[in-house]
Amino acid sequence: MDCLEARVFGFPKPVRQSPQLYTFVRTHNVDDNVWDWKPDQDQKLERCVALSRLVHPTSIPLSLHAKIKTDSDGKLLELIPLETEPRGAWVADREGRDWLTVEDARNLKGLVSHLPLSVPSRVSRALWYFEMAARNYFADVRWTLISTGLEALIHTERERSTHQFKTRTAKLGAYLGMTAFTIDTALSFYDLRSQLSHGQGIGTLSPKEYELYRQAEDVLRGILLRSIKDKSLALTFADNAAIVSNWAS
């Protein structure tokens, strides 16, 4: 973090106000030239960070990373900051915990053991939309991304899209034990999503809208988390017939 954070020439090194709690690390052969290898060519680190947000949402960015080379005793030989486009992240719960605990790390280890993920394409797409929402600051954009992620899981027919969304996502919520995410709640979320997708911004969220968004995001996060760990659940999203059989009213 000291190496990657910007400094002002002529000014002393700033005093760090918060600790570095943990780091996502990927190791390579010590004989490799630190200038040559690509540390995340298959995106395992990036996918690991995405999976960590299923365990517990955090604002860990993807922009602070470096190549580090040490000797056999762990002595630092080279440290090369890697420049990337800014890829920050934000959490909906600004007042909550924005870090992973030891227990979260254990749960994440279990998820990472499933890489590369073998899940239906609908689950994979929904996970992509969830991660894209985490990387966006604006509520109106996040709202439509979470909605699209949920629809990626349960939408099967061109007609009656609203009915499909409100009844099937409410069933997802019930499966997770989220009894507050009722059909009426899902309908309220979808109605506002329709306004946003037609360019009607909402500005600052009201407390009621904020809670509505939180619930929908938690439904998507919870279903994705369980689908990765439970193959039988993932298969309920395998195709249209499976979705209708398991989630339709």
C-alpha cells in the first residue's frame, strides 16, 4: 500500500491512518522473471475478489496491486507497482462492516475451491451483473444491474415480465428465509427499476428506497452464494423448463 499510494514530491511520507488487514496473493515460481509473468492472466485473483463479495460485500478495489519478488528467506528483492484503469468498488451498507473476517476468509476458501466455476450460464451471468453493480457508485445504475442479475436467473418468457419477476424473486427470497422480500416488495423494486431503465433518475435514495435496494441485492447475493456451493440449487436455473418447474407460481 505504501508503494502504490500517490505521494506529493517534497512532502514527508504520510502517516497511515488505517492498517492493511489482508491481501489477496498469488504465488509463482521463484525462478520466473518478475518482469515477464502475468500475475492474473486467467483472472483467478479477480474472480477471488468477486467471490469474496458474495461472502460479505466489501469495497476492496482492483487497482492497488503489484508484482513482488522475494528470495527463499522472504527478503524483498523487487516490488513493481502495476498500473491499471481505476476499478474501485462500493458497498450499499455504508454504516456496516467493510472488511472480511477470519470466518469470511474460511468461507471464501470454500468458494474458491470451486474455481473454475461449473454453474449454468444463467448463474454465471447473474454473478457478472452482481460484480458490475459492486463496481458502480451510482444507485440508479446499480439498481438496474441488480434487477438484470435477478432476471438473468428467473426470466423465461417475453410476456408477463413483471409477473415473472415479482413472483419468482419473492420465491428466491423465501428460499433464503428473507420473508420481508414479498411479492409486493419485489413489485416495488421492479417498478422503480422500470423508471430508471427509461432514464428517470432518482437522485438520493430515500430510506425506504435504500432498504428496498438492500433487500434485492441480498437476494441476488444469497442465491449466487448458495448456487456455487449447492449444485442441485444451481441446476434449478439450468434452462427455462427447470426455472418454470422450480420457481414459477
